[in-house]
Amino acid sequence: MSKGPPTLRLDRLLANLGYGSRREVQRLAVMGLVTLDGTLLRDSDQRIAVTPDLSSRMTVDGEPLDPPPGLVLMMNKPTGVTCSHKEPPLVYSLLPDRWRDREPAISTIGRLDKETSGLLLLTDDGALLHKIISPRSNVTKRYDVTLDRPLKGTEDKIFASGEMMLESEKTPLLPAKLEVVSPTRAYLTLTEGRYHQVRRMFAAVGNHVTALHRDRVGGLTLPVDLPLGQYRILNEKDISSVLSAP
Ligand code: URA
């Protein structure tokens, strides 16, 4: 027998989406503010099949339900916000307030530095998060790098060697691909994500990164029409493109 979608009690579903405590969301249902397929749901014990299309079928206080669990987002991260849950200003402050109370919580898939902009993925799906960041998945990340000084011309070979060592690290970096755009601009594609890796790689070859922007993760490219600070919900096709080669 095939397994159907997971089900949740109505009050648990709404409380987990941040609509309030179990008691508060029970009150929303009693007040006739929750509908499914156009029918009022007054009974909070009722189990709801949590399907990806729930937001188009369910309303709370006249508004479509927030995206159900299994949410994956891409954000065009601006500089000046952190991927931490503790050091404000947080990237999470760019999401709707209610989403900060969701259970499971939304987390970034990997991190970008405070001063790095560009494609940042976020999800409440822990298994997917681990799959994308696992070294076994080999998900590439491409960075658009602006430099303080002109490239010397030897950086591509050093980065691709698989022998480059960063200070206070015990293992060499995996080969990385450098594509030169101009004397002070290049794309760098990595398959790993060590602390401040791009900035440290250029510092190790005597240069300094003045601007860093990630424009691709796996086969997913940041859309040019997604403004800084904005986000978009990913569909199944986008998610599988993250895990496929660019
Ligand atoms: N490398 C860096 O130095 N910073 C980032 O944010 C990502 C990669």
C-alpha cells in the first residue's frame, strides 16, 4: 500500500506554522476563520493531510495558508545581514514575521558571510538541508569575485591544483575553478565551503576581495529579476536542479 501524505491535527498544523499557541489557533477555528476547500473547519482535532498544495486550498482569516512544512526558499541575500540565528541583523528578519515562529524552524542551507550577497537557500526540511551540504552530494557554488588588485595569471592553476593549503588548516583545498572576467573580476566555483573560503583563497595569493556575490548553487542560478533582500519559494524542479550539476 502506498504511503499517503503526512497528516497533522488542525491546531498543531496552525500552531507549527506560527499562527499562535494551540489555544489561540483553536479559537481561530471556533470563530470560523479557517477554511479548507471553501468549507469552514471549526474542529481543531480534525486531521489535515499536509500536501504541498495546501496554501491554495486553505485560508486563515481570509488569507491563503502560509506554505506548509517542506518549504524551500531562495533569497538574494543583501550584504549587512548574517546567516546566524543570534547575531542581528539576521537574514530571517527579511522573511514574514510569523515564519520566525514556525516549527520546524527555517534555517539557511550553508552560510554566506555578512558582507557577501547573492543566492542563499533556506529550508525547514532538515534531511534536504543535510543532503545539499553533504560533501558526498558535491554541490558546486559559484562566486562572482571583485578584487582589489589585478590577477597575476597563476591563480587558476593554484586554485585547481588540489594542493592549496589555507593557514591553520590540515587538509588541502579541493580543486576549484577560476574563470577570469577582467583583471579584477572572476568567477570562482567551489565544491566545499570552508570558513571565509573565497576571501582566504585570494588573500593566500596576495590579493583582497572587495565584493563577493554568489550567483549559483549546483544547477540553480539566481534569477536576475529577484531583487536583493527578496525571496522566492522553490518548486520541485528548482530543488532538483540544486542537486544536479550546473
Ligand atoms: N567564501 C567566503 O569567503 N565568504 C562567503 O560568504 C562564501 C564563501
